[in-house]
Amino acid sequence: MNISRGNIIDEGALVEALRVKKISGARLDVFSTEPLPANNPLRDLENVVLSPHVAGFGVPNEVDALVGMFYDNIKRYLSGKEFRDAFTLMNAKS
């Protein structure tokens, strides 16, 4: 499980270890590139659970922001726009 910093894990080595079942599974909340690219092989592995950099959410303002982002993403989906992600939301200057 990694909820600290994405760069502390060699993602290529992790993918290989997961593919050959040297490691039975992984739960990842942070990645070396965020948001995690759509073509990242971690997305295709059945023994991986991914979350969108939200492990630190827990204080009321952050929970409210996450719910607001979810609502905004539903509206974006319905209108064909690109999603916002948690990393962008939490680092926004607005």
C-alpha cells in the first residue's frame, strides 16, 4: 500500500512483480505521474486497487471539496467535458 509519495516506488518493477504474482496485490493512492495516465499498465491489473490521491481526505473542508469535485465531474461528464481530479482540485489557486 502506498499513500505517501508516488516516486518512492519503481512503478515498472511493481507492474512486473504484480504480473508474475511475485507480489499478490497492491493498493495505490499516489503515483509518479498524477493524475495516473489512462495508458498506465497499473490500470489493467486485476490485483491492483487504485484511488485518486484521496487518502489524506478526512477533515471536513477536504471532504466537502471532494464531494463538490464529484458533483462537478458528473456535470462535466454529462456535457462531454474533461474531468477534474483531486490533485488539481487541492492545488488550485482559486
